[in-house]
Amino acid sequence: MNPETESMEIDNMMKMDAVMIPYQKPEIILSEANTTFQQDCFNRKRQAVIDELRCLSTVPTIARGLNQETVYKLVCTPEGGKMYKDSAGNIKGVFYDQNGKIIEHAKFKAVGPSVVKAASAVGAQVLLISIAMQLNRLEGEIVRMRRELHNDRLAEIDAGVQLYGQAMFMESVVARNQMLANAVQSLGKGLSSTMRALKMQIAEMPSANIGFFDNWGKSKTQIAAEKLSLAHESFQSCVLGIQTMSECYAAWNEPRAASVALLDNLSRLKTCGIETAAKKARLIEPVSNDFPERPWLSFLEMESQVAEQVSGCGRLADERFARIEIKLKPEELMVA
């Protein structure tokens, strides 16, 4: 399965009107340590949904009568939802089999805030990790394009990435959340300064037009390559910073804060002159079919899609979704 297909599957887990919770943890395409950390977070959040469902009296009762080895989908609506609501004010949960056929209806009082909050945590993580995966692939493109870059990293963003790495190995939830908060703070500060530098670096690059005298003395192409290398380093650091911030929020369970911070940083990065950089990068010859303008164009292509996904985090935080779709085995609902 290629990365695009995998990303599409993760994107499909959270529809505009529904939070979709899979039976098995999603395929996460990040570094090994990051993947393990996020998958563990996903498992804990999914288990929180199951634990809340066990407290709804009719659900375990129905589960006992189902095939314990079959994966079913339970569809229910949050408090105040209109779907499957009967005249008595009960909200029905519907069990579907593998073929999409309704097997059983479960009546329980309106699905309370605990279930809704637990479900939105899963949905937010799936969205934020999908964003991180897209930015991870974009950062890979930038790495391939870099030429003669400075060895020293941009300190604040690098510090935030390292703090996130340390948080992954913390057993204490309180300590881990504090470390994630420190990482987000460092990333935010580093992104602000790096975007200012990127804007100047793009402005200082030669224009894309080449005149008769432009390659006399020091060629315009050579100057563009030198300037672009600095801009690439700043651009890569910004993408890495936003990617890591998305991973932090995914583990931190703060979809509203994620929506505000990520939308702001994506917008600011776009206004640094990404479109201009793509045009100026055409001065430089491609190497092994790697075109210098490709990473900049890739960002412009994915920015609106990523921004829409980030907006979904705000909808999850406000619990604005019509239903919760949970794939599970009946045995998970049995009271121990």
C-alpha cells in the first residue's frame, strides 16, 4: 500500500459528520519511535470509549448475544442528536455486521458527555496524525532538495522536537503533558523567528527572469542556488516544527488549541512567499529529476487540504458531529 492510500484511509476515519473509530489501530507512517508513541496513545483513547460504553446498561446485554469473534460497527448519536431518537427520548445505538446489515438496536439514554469527549479525542488524534504524516512526506522532499546547507540547526524548533522526543518516553501522564506543553511553546517561538528569516531569504533570491548580462561574472543561477539553500533550510525547519506540533497536540488531546495554533502557522508560512520561492527556484537546474520548485509547490497543493483537516479539530472540540461509529468485537463490551 502506498503512502497516499494509507493517508487517505486515515483521512476517511473522520468524516465531516461523524467520528469513526476503527477496531485496529490505524497505520501511522512516521519514525519508529513516533509511530509507537502515537499508536499507544490511540489505544488508550479508544479503550476510554469502550470503557464508557460498558457503563450503558443495555449495551453489554446485547453484546452477549452477538457472535464474539465478529467485528461489528456500533453507530450512536451524541446527546441532543436527532438520528435514531425515539418518541420516549431514548437514543438508539445500532449494531451493524460486516456486510452493513442492521443486527440489533440498543436503546440507552442520551449518550453522555463522557462518551462524546472520549470519541472526540480519538477523532482529533486521527486528524492531527494525518496532518503530521502529510507534512512528514513534504519534509522528506525538502531534505532531498537541499544543497550545501549550514550544519547548525535552528535552535528553538530543534529544542521543541527534542522535548517532544523526551515526552514519548515518560511514564507519568502529568510529566508527559508538561513536557509536551514545553515542546509546543518552544516550537511556537522557533516558528515565529524562522518564518521571519524565511520571508527575507525568499525576498533576497534573484528574480526568475534571466537577462543577457545576468550570467556575466557570478552567475544568477549560482546566486539563486546559494540563497535557495538557506531558504530550504528555514522552510524545512518550519515544516518539521508544524509537523511536530501536530503530533504534540495529537498526544496532548487539545483539539481546540491545535486548531488555532496550526491554522495560524500554516497561514503565516504560506504568506512568507512560498509561491514566489517556487518561481525563483526554477533558475536552478534539476538534479536526477528532483526539481527545486517541487517542495514549494507541494506545500501549496496540500495547504488547503491540511487547513480543512485542522478546522475539523475545532468541530471535534465543540462536539459538532452527528454520530459516532465504533468498530468493535462484542467481547470488548462485556463487563469483566
